[in-house]
Amino acid sequence: MSDIYGILSSNYLTVGGSVSTSGKYVPVDPASFEGSWSGKYASGQSFTVTVSSVDGFRAKAKYQSGSTLKYQDVLIRDNAFRIGDSKFVLQKAGVAKLSTVMTNAATGASTLETAYAHQS
């Protein structure tokens, strides 16, 4: 039993040292994030990200693209957050970049789709 704890402890220390912490969680301006963001991927598929209830660095987000719908509580750090397989990055007022990992159901291949969204 002590061997298991030793292994867990050493791996925890090894992995913990490689975790990137690029910035602290600090309160953000709610007006910069709240609202509906929409755009289209290069494939022509449209998406919408709705951000609400921004309080400090916490918010609620909803991602919708085609039949994919995801709701999540998110933490905002460095003007960015993740929702499901997507990363939302605020570029400037009213413009955000959304990067999403798309998986082809037929082949199982994954691709990274990037698009810009505009706040409405």
C-alpha cells in the first residue's frame, strides 16, 4: 500500500512542476465578455457563444454549432476561457477568436478549426 502512495506522490510532484500558470485570475470587465458572439468556421459551419453572469473572473457560457450544444461554468484568465473542445480568446473589444477541435465521425480524425466571432 505504501508503494502506491509513493508512486502517486512522485508523479504528483513531477506533473505538478510542469503545469503552466501564465497568469492570475483577476476580475474582468463584464461588458467585454457578456452577450452573444457569432461567427463561421472556414467550412461554412456557423457557431454562437453566449456569455452571461460574469462575476469577477467567473461566467456562464453556452456554445452552439449545428447540433452541438454545450453549457459550462467557466473561469476567465488572460482574457480567455475554455468551453468543451473550444477555446475563446478575447482579441479586442467586440472581437474574439474561437479555436475548436472538430472530430470527423466517419474517420475519427481530429482537426483544429479557428474562426473569429463578433459580439452582438
